Amino acid sequence: MDYTRYRLSDAQLRAVEETRKNYRLFYENPSKARPAILIQPPVPSEWSVKERVHDKEKMLVHGLNTVHAHLQVGDDYVPAVRVEFGTGQVAHAYGCGMYEPEDSLPCAKDHIMQSIEEAETLKLPGLRDGWFGRLEEYSEFFRKHLPEGVALQMPDIQGTFNNAHLVRGNDILYDFYDDPDLLKLLFARMTDHLIELTRWTHSLCTPEPDGFFCDWGCLWKGGIRISNCSLHMLSTEFYREFIREFDQKVIDAMGMGRMHYCGTHDNGLTDSFFEMPNMTGLDFDGKYHDLWEMAERTPENVTLLVYATGDIRKRLLAGDWPKKRNIIIQSYVSSVEDGRALYEKLRSSMPY
């Protein structure tokens, strides 16, 4: 495969550096930053997702095609790829099966813990167990062939509660009531493994200066994204009592970090994220949480990424932008041409 066709021009490299500077302003001087806009055009592939998962060259080519699409749009995407093995690779390392659909990423197939008492004897994986040996192989291949200016970003390693939910199964919801002490032991042990795993996966990625890391085509302050999708099933009180201390431990171990929460409810949950020291970012779904309300109560040093609905786009295009500037608007379009037009319209609608 000839990867030189993905080489960035000098003009593109200069534009990427300006984009990186703006992301750094999100934390160094937010009032001088401008909101970032990520436009996601479709990226056709001649291979299924499953084919790409089992072929490092096909996976890399698809990732570089995605970068190329963003470069054509000209949005605020930091050119980056990652090894994509789905949400279940940590659970798989613990011994869970891996379900592999043909046209979506793999996920955990089953759970291995039949009772919470097994928390005391649960075998913690080695760093290369499951598919992580393959992750290392793919990462080395990616780094060897990536063009200048394209980063290898963090893989998806989820977070303490997401991974514990996959390993324990839905019975974990009973454990909060039946044996909270053993449940906390499970969280503590899986957190220690997650910290070790995060540090190791960092060694596989493109290093970023000044305590930043690349994730989802953006620069973030810190060293980890904690995915907390399963919190959708819990109360804020349970998060505060049982889980937040372990999220905090992971973030502190990596210096700083950000949060992914795709759930529908809030009821103080996002505020409990914002109260955590060293929390630097949150992405959320604009269908369920109001961007303007969220921006009003988010600390200045925390960046927000919102998956924008049509209503959000309309409001922004009318010039009604939040006062908070360190925000990222992510929007899907049907073509590169539509993406380029939307990006220009959103940029010109900013009142700053």
C-alpha cells in the first residue's frame, strides 16, 4: 500500500497547527478561544467493519480516509486515527466473549462473574491479554505508516463502572444493595488495572506535549477519557457514593482527564462530574441536555463537546451561541460538500 497519497500539504499542516493552538487556548486562556466545529461526513468503505477489525492495513486505510474527509471539509479536526476494537476489549481481556457483528464494532458477548463474591479472587488481566496484544501490533503498524501531522490517539478502554458492568453483567445493579462492600472492592481492583492499562496504551500512541492527549480528533488536557455510558441506569446518589472516587483516582493518576456521558438523565450527575478536581472535559448528547444551560454551569476550565441536533444547529446559525467559548460542536452531514457549507455557515454565525 502506498500511503504517500495521504500526505498532508504544507498548507494543511499549518492549518492543523492553528487548530491545535486553539484547542490549547481552551485551557490556557478560554476567553480568547473560539468554539471548535467537528463535521462528520460519510466515509464509504469497500470493506465491512469486521474485515477492518481483522486487517490492520484495512483499518488504517479507513482511518486515513476519515482524516482525508475532514481535511476536505476543513473543520477543526486534529488529524488522528486509532485502533478500533470496540467497547468490549477490556472485558474480553478479563475473559468475556467478544461479539463481532459484520458492520459495527465488536462488543462484549457475555459476563464472567456469577456472583459478587468473585470480586475477591477475580484474576486481573495482563497488559497484552485478550486483544491487547493485537492492539500493540496494530499500533506499531499504524505509527510506522502514519503521515506527518496525523496522530495515533487513545484506544477505547472505557472506565471503571462500564468495564465492571460488562464483567459482572446486569446483576451488578443488585450488588449496590446486596453487597456494597464487595462491589467497591471490585471497583477498586478494576480501577488499579485500568490505571496500569491507560499508562501502557499511552506508550503506544503519539505523544502530545504539555500534558494534552488526542481523542476523537480533538486535543484535551490530561491523559484519559472515562466512558460512563452505564451511569444512565444509576442515580446521581449512587454515582457519588460508589463510583466517583474511582473515577477521581484514574483522573488523578493521569494528571487530568475528561468524561464521556451519553445518557439521558442528569439530576445533578453532570454537576458531580464538574466538582471533581482535574476534570477537564465532558461530551454529551444534545438531544437530552440543553447546551446553553450546560454551558452556564460548567466551570471555565472544562471543555464541552455536544452532539448537535438540528434544533441546536438552527439556534447557532441564528447567532445564538453560548457565552462559553471552549465548546466543541459535533454534527453529521450527508456529504463533504454539505459539511464544508455547514462549517462555513457556523463559523460566520459566531458573534465573538
